[in-house]
Amino acid sequence: MAETMDKIIVIIGYLLAIFIPILGLIAGIVLYFVKKEDPFYQKHAKYIIIVAIVVWVLSAILIGMMG
């Protein structure tokens, strides 16, 4: 059960990073600092932060090109 919950939390983090980058960034940072002892969370927290930043930058570029 705990392993399933870990996966769900990470999936939610990725979804937030893709669809609402600012919340994804916050979720990644929270996971990174709250779950320091767990390498599973550490690895995915870094990736969630990276995805959120990339999506945010791409969104800004696309919005800038349209306006």
C-alpha cells in the first residue's frame, strides 16, 4: 500500500508540473526537502522540478510569440 501511495504522489507531482508548472515546482521542492532520506522521492523530485521549469519556460516563449 505504501509503495502505491508513493507512486501516486510522484504521478501527481508530474501532472502538476505539466499542467500547472508553478504548483509542480512547489510540489517538487516540498518533496525534495521533506523526503530527504528517501532516494525514490529525491530522484523524482529533481525531475519534477526540471519538468515544471521547462514547461514554464516553453509556455512563456509560446505566449511571447503569440503576443
